[in-house]
Amino acid sequence: MPYSIGQIIEILGCHCPNVAEGSTQIRHLLIDSRQLSLPDQSLFFALAGKRTDGHHFVPDLYSAGLRHFVVRRDFESLHYPDANFLKVDSPLQALQQLAAHHRRQFDLPVIGITGSNGKTIVKEWLYELLRDDYTIVRSPRSYNSQIGVPLSVWQISPEDELAIFEAGISKFGEMPAISKVLQCGIGLFTNIGTAHNEGFESENQKISEKIQLFHSAHTIIFSLDHTAVAEAVQALEGKQLCCWSKKNPTADLYISDVQSKEKSTLIKGMYRGQEQQIQIPFRDAASVENAIHCWLMLLFLDVPAQRIQERMKRLEAVAMRLELIEGPQNCTLINDSYNFDLNALQIALSFVDQQSYHPRRTLLLSDMYQSGLSREQLYQQIAQLIVDWKIDRLVGIGQAILILDKLLPPSIERSFFDSTDQFLQEFQQISFQNEAILLKGARPFQFERIARRLSRQVHQTVMEVNLSALTHNLHMYRQQLAPSTRLMVMIKASAYGSGSFELAKLLEAQRVDDLAVAYADEGIELRQAGIRLPILVLNPEESSFEQILHYKLEPEIYSMKLLQRFIEFTPPEQVVQVHLKLDTGMHRLGFEAKDIDSLVASLRGAPNVVVRSIFSHLAASEADQHDAFTQRQFDQFEEMYEHISQGLGCQPLRHILNSGGIARFPQYQMDMVRLGIGLYGIDGSGLLQPYLQAVHRLRATISQIKEVEAGETVGYSRSGKVVHPMRIATITIGYADGFLRKAGNGRFRVLLHGKEAPTVGNICMDMSMIDVTHIPQAREGDEILIFGPQQPVQLLADCLETIPYEVFTNISKRVKRLYFQD
């Protein structure tokens, strides 16, 4: 439902001099300048954060064709002659106000979901359970914030018959604005947990804040078994309450029995005096709770019991992440089987644009269902997205998608298949090489089969890299910095074993200021992958000078010998930027105080060699017992810096803080800080550790399980003594993968089905053995967790008598990296 600029001005009650109305119809609300695709139909909200300000991107957006902006400060009309600047006090509040107005135009049932855990899964399952009965609009992914909810609500169209939106908050005072936007009629409170505790004084305050989502709701669905939630809901006035419980028979839905079977769970209950039961294809407690929430919602909506039973059996695990995987022939496979609608397609295409360094882009797309649009309208919009996001080739699977053949320009290659089976049968005839491949398919088309075929078949052991967690950690460290402080991120050693291309792409998209690598070849690879950020080379070698100059890398200069060689190599007419390393006590690399006069003299004689920054490295920033030594480092650095800057007649950037220093010494942020291991969720100081998220998850699988009698031995050197009958599982990881021999003979315990399983015998090169005697449900093919969010990497580091840095960087290249974004 588009709006004219005049209508939006009236809705916002804002000032806009010299309105250029024309025939523009605003269909898209834009908050991220990197996601511009349809400039003539988009309205940009210049949101301001602590370190970024949307107003800075107005010139670039204007150059890209955008003409409509919501801003809080003036722009000179002389430079933007045909632009509309809607001036408001707060662009964020304007976004919420516009979305709230849009919501009021529709009289449809709106389900609002809040709580600490399960919101997204409950939303997705409700969509699956109800999509045959309604045309549904829902939050894309986990768009549940102050910004995400307005963008979700903006999707509502006249064709929609039901809306399902989730809402989350991270601190006190956020929910009232979200509630005004959402205006839900039916509320669902999942549960309460520890997430975002730092934003609230107590659990009760957090519940009280979340419950404000239901201000306009006539009905609230909840569990009596979450006592604090139940008490808060029951204290509300004028609401119809609908609850379930495993303990209280007076609940609307009383759960009388939960039977866990081999691959499913049977749940029995009484709903208002009537016996009911469902069976779900899951066994874990979280899935059972989420399913009961959905069950009660369907009962409240008067969905027949038989229909509920049939649909519950078909529930599938929600793929709550977008995965980036190494594909064949130097391809990158982006597998996104989460939401499948127009908005989700645009989000996925934006991710391809952000992460891909390939010259070619291919989209594998199935028929799209339940859009609420006519087939012609739907595929016209899909065609426009394919053009706007510069897709080179379309592979369409299904019947309806064939219409795109007539809608796409001749420059876009295309091929069509009736079914996934047909595509797989003819797979060998299709060439995939040096391209980004996006898979986006409706669930009935089983695109996971295509993903398996396209994934490069390598070692079963996988290290997952959570890009959402990494982004969270980046923002957490940014919150510690003054707005003017630059941020350099260390991605040396293949980004601590994570993969430098993929992380550099993400960091560039997140607008970090600089990157740092160990050696020139790492920087060259980033340049060849399209990274444009400044790149510091920490260990430049004389043999790499030519490449450093060619690829515009910035070397660290740490000695007079290295400086003289670099000056001699660099043509006088070529201006290059360097970074001076000072030794203030680390005694690894760097100029000492006695070198400064010679250093300044040499630099003054080479005006084409420009000092961009001067820095040093703290030896023990995380350890308070060494704070006196650290303070001496700060003092010495300041003294040496002043000497150099006065001698050069300029003031280069200063930086000395690493990850631990950022947390412990904010007064020494200077001009820039260097973020390393903290980005990956490890804070040696401990101050920020509770607020960081684990980025890595190393997993293996069980290859075989054997029954071993007492008196036998397991593994090389017969070091694994079997003193009683044991079930021994062989798993697909060994010391060649980075799971070192010190982890053997019971020194380390992996995680299997939530239980610890100790190693047995020596670790082998390619595999290891674990004791699963006490885990009867263990089966061949089961997943084993070495480290991850539920099993901190520090446990393995302690076992190996090392640090997380070494654990991460020891993970072999043969271990498959899988990148995903929640």
C-alpha cells in the first residue's frame, strides 16, 4: 500500500520545504544505505547511533538516485535540488509513527509474541500451522526491535487476513513505542529468561516491560507454569486470559501427559473439558513448550482438533539462520531456507551483495506461495528484485515461476525445471564456477537436497562461525568507545581461524575503520576479494614491498633497517602510508626511545612516506596485577609519541589498546583501538565476558559405536583401559584437525545429547574415541560438540594448557567452515 510524499508529510506532521511531489509512491522504508535497491520508491530514515549517523550517507544515497529522506537536520537545497527532506525531531520516532499509521489502516487479527526465548520459532510454527486458513503477514526473521517491528508492520497489505509479529526489548522503556506500532489483539507470552538482564533492575521489571506489548490486546495466551509471568498477566484488567499448564488442572489447556518416543513426542491434554492430543516430530523440552504455545493458540482460534493433529505432525525444525558454505569450483553457496516471501528474498539478496566477492551471481528459486498477491503482481516484483540486485542467472524450480521467463530482460540467463527431482537429475549438465549461489525455496521443494549436492563434500567435522554473534560482539565493544575513536579489527591468521574473506566482508559492511593482517599475502587476498578498507600489515617482509605498494597496503615499520629498505624501495613520486611500532615493554618488535632521533631524520628525508599512525602493544592489559607496568607503558608511549610528532610536525593517529585494554582502560582510547580476540567472544579481562557471545562452534559426528568388554583396550599404545563393559563411539576429529593429543585419555569431555562424554585412549590423527556408556540414546551419525555456546572453548584451552587463540588457529583448513547469520 504505497503512500505519496504529501501523505507521509501529513502523517508525520513535519516540515518539508519545496516539496517535489511528482508521481512518486513510497513502497519501501530504508534504514541502511547499503540495502538500497529501488531508489525511486524508497524513503530513507537517517537514524543515529552512538557511532554511526544516517545523515552521513545522504550524499551517497542521493548520488544513487534516492530523493526522499527523513532527517533531523538541515541540508542545503542547492546541492540536492530535487530532493525531499522531511525534517523531524527524531527519525526513529517518525519511522514508528508512520508504521503505526499504516497499521491503523487495516482491521485484521494481529498476534503479538513476546518473551525471552522461542519467539521466532513460535511465530514460524504458527505461520506453518495457519497458512492454509489465512493469508498471513509475519515478521521477517527476528525483526522484533524498535526498528524491526515498524519495518515488519509496514509489510501489511490489503490482501492479508492475519498478522503474526514478534517483539523483543533489550532495556527498560522500549516496549511502549513498539506496542503503539503493533496494536496487537491477541498476545502470546512465551517465557522469561536471563537474556538482556543487564537492561533491567530485576526480572519483575523485565516482565512488566514486556507485558506492555499487550496494551491493546483483548486476549493473552501464556503458561501458568512460568509463575512470575502468570502473576503479572493475571494482574492485568479487562483481558481475556487463556493459559496452559502441566501442573494446574484448572488451566484452559491442562497437559496431562508428555511421552517421549524415539523421534517424536506425544502430548496429551484436556482443553475446556475435552480430551486432546498432538504428536510433534521433536523430543527436546524447548520444542515441546513452543508446540504447546502454538497448540493453545490454534485451539483458541477454533481450528478443529483433527486438523491440528495433522498439522502438528508435519512441523519442521525452523532454519533460523542463513548459511554461507564453500561450494564446488570456487563457488560460495548461500543457503537460506528460513522465511520465504518477498521481504525475506530481498534480505537474502542483500546478504549476497554484502558477502560475495564473486563476479557472478546465481539465484535458485522455487515457486512462492501465500503472498496474498496475484501471480502476475508477485512475479513482477520478484523480477524487479532480480534486476535490482544484479543477478546474472536464474534457475527456477516449479510451475508458476515459469512466468519469470517473460518478465526478465534478455541479459539475465535463466533455466527452469518442473521439480527439484528434475533439477537434480539434470544437475551434471549445469555448470557452476566462481560464482555466488543463493538458494531460496519453499519447504515443499526440499532445497536442502540441492544444498547437499552443491556443498563441497569435505571432512564431516565442521566449524560454524556465527556472523550474528560476531556482529553482536563488535557492537558491544563499540559501546565502550567514544564516538570519535576509530576501530581497527585484527583478522590475521585467517581471522583467528574463522576465514578472512568472509569476516572482512562483514566487517566492511559494519563500517569498521581499518583491518590488520599479519603478512602481506593475507592483505593481498583481501584486496583481490574486493575489500577496500585500509589494511595494516603487521609483519612486512622486504620481498613483499612491491605487492604492498601495488595493492595499497599499509606496512608496520618497526626498525631503522626496515624503514631504510622501505624508503629505498619506494619511488619518490609514490606517496605511501606507514604505521610506526614503538616498543614500550613488550620487547617483541618496535622502535625504542634511543631510535627516535634517527627515525625522525629518516622520515623527514622521505616526504613521500607518510606516517598514518604510531602505536604500541600492551603486554598484560587483561591482568590487574601488572597494572603498574601497563601504566608505565602508557606513559612511555605518550612521551615517545610527542617526541616523534614534534619532530615530524604532524600528529598521526595514536593507538595502544587491544581487546583487554578496551575493557579495562577506556581513558587510553586515544584515536584508535585494535580489537582482536574479543570480537570472537573471548575477553581475557573478564569484564565484558558476560555480554559477549560465542562465535565458533566446532562439531564432529559419531562414525561407529562398539560394545567393548572389560579387560580390552582402546586406541594406540593400548592406553585406553576398559575396566567394565563400555560403549565406545569413534568420532570424526583428531589431532590433524586441531583436537590435540593432550585432550585424550579422559582429559577432555565432549558434549553429546547435552551430556559430557570423556575421551578414551589416545587421540588419533583423524579420529578419537569417547565413552558413551551412560548415554544410551547415542547413535551413529549423532552430532558431537567440541566447543561452542554450550561448551566454552576455554575448557578445551585449559585441557591443552594453552589459550583460546591457539585453539582457534590450530583448527585445520580441512575442517569445513560454515558461516551463518541468524
